[in-house]
Amino acid sequence: MLFPPICCEERIPGFLQHHKEVIPLCPEPILKQDGQTKNDCERNAAKRLLQDTRREHPHLNLIVVEDGLASNAPHIRLLQALKYRFILGAKPADHKNLFEFVESVWVERDALEEEEPDGKRHRYRWVNQVPLNERHPDVLVNFLEYWEISPQGKTQHFTWVTDIPLTPSTVSLVMKGGRCRWRIENETFNTLKNNGYQFEHNFGHGYQHLSTVFPMLMFLAFLIDQCQQLCCAFFKAALKKMERKLYLWNEMGILMRRFKLPSWEELYRAIIQGYEANLVLNTS
């Protein structure tokens, strides 16, 4: 079972670039809907998620960050109709006409290069208000191309389309917003698969609602953990001590089975400070 990899961030993009916590809100399952004969897909699920979110939060300013599957005209029109801002991946293989058009109209003044004290370089070039493709010349987007060059010469290359106006003062923030999608993928899906949440194919079991209920319960647990990681000093200290969430969950399980724990604070203190002489054995 999959969920649309969509992040909504209500401030200037780049906020998530500096935070490990990704808060999962209202995940939308990819699941055949009532009355439908065709299987559901990621695009349909994303459409439902965007519509439901806007209905529940009609005045909330949101920026939607998605991968290259989303940079198509129908999806962009939906985002515009629902008044979302967006940063969407755009690959040359999928947008040949867009890249050719950018090459034909780009001017050198719309470029910027920055260098950090350690020698890492950031290179940008951009074009505002270009047609997405030949079939949809009325869908205008802003195009951003970015290179990160390490002091050793290793280069990473990224391209996005966005509706955020691109200027020398905004390209760095838009780049960080676009790149935070990988942080969302890593800190959410990778964590759920490999750090003790058991997000695997077993969540697809069941003939009716079980395959949806299991992931929703898992996401609720993950939401609580993310809130603690963001706000609880004891949780942060315990996680730092254990280094990985998987190790933390194992240690918490051992303590819960062996000792009487009057509070969560006592549990976290036992992990942080050591517990051999301070806790009462659970003999029940």
C-alpha cells in the first residue's frame, strides 16, 4: 500500500531543509473507490488529497512539493484552481519541449553562482513564465535549474517548475524547498520501512478495510513519535543516547517488560541515565 509523496509547507520553502521531523497529516490511501471498476492510482489519490485538504482548510497558504510525476498540465491546473503554490520536479526526458524552449529564451542575467567557505558551489539559472509544453502552451510555469558542485568536483543537478517568482533573492529558497522532498522521502518512508515501524507488504492483507486500517494506525504512532521528537526534550535525549529509533524501540520494550514504570518521563530517564539501581522490577 502506498501514499502520495506530497508535502505541504505553509511558509517559505526551505523550512524542512533544516528539520528532520516530517509531520504526516491526513494520508490518502491508493485504494479502489466505491463504484469504480478500474484500480486506483497515485494521481487519483493525490487529487482526492488536495481537494479534501483545501475543503478542510480553505484559507491555509500551502506549498506542494512533488516529484516529476506531478509536473503535467492537468495536475498543475488542479493546483492552481485550488490555490496551492507548488515546486515540482521536471526531468529533461519528460519535458523535452520545455528544456528546448528554456535554452532558446534564457538570458545570462538570470543566473547566479554562490560559494561557501568550504569551497562548495551553488549554481542557478532560471526563466519565468514559460509554457510547460507544446500541447498546453497556456500553462505557464517558472523554470529553475540548479547545480551543487562539491570541493572535489562532484556535481549534482536538479530542475523544477514552480509558480513562485524566481529572482536572485528567491532561487536559493525554492531550491531548498524542492530538495526537501528527498528529506520527506527519507525521514518518512525510509524510517517507516527500516526503523521499527514494519511498513511492509503485510499491510496489504485483508479483503475489505484491513489494508487501510493497519497503515493508518502506523501513521498515528509515527505522528506521536514525530511530535515527541520535535517537542519533547526527554525523547530527544533518549534518541540521541540510543542513536537510532530501532535501538530506542528495542530498549523501551525491554524496560517495559522488566520494570514498573510510573511515567513516560521515568522511562526516558532510565534510558538516558541508566536504570539498574533506580527501577523496581516488574514481578507481576
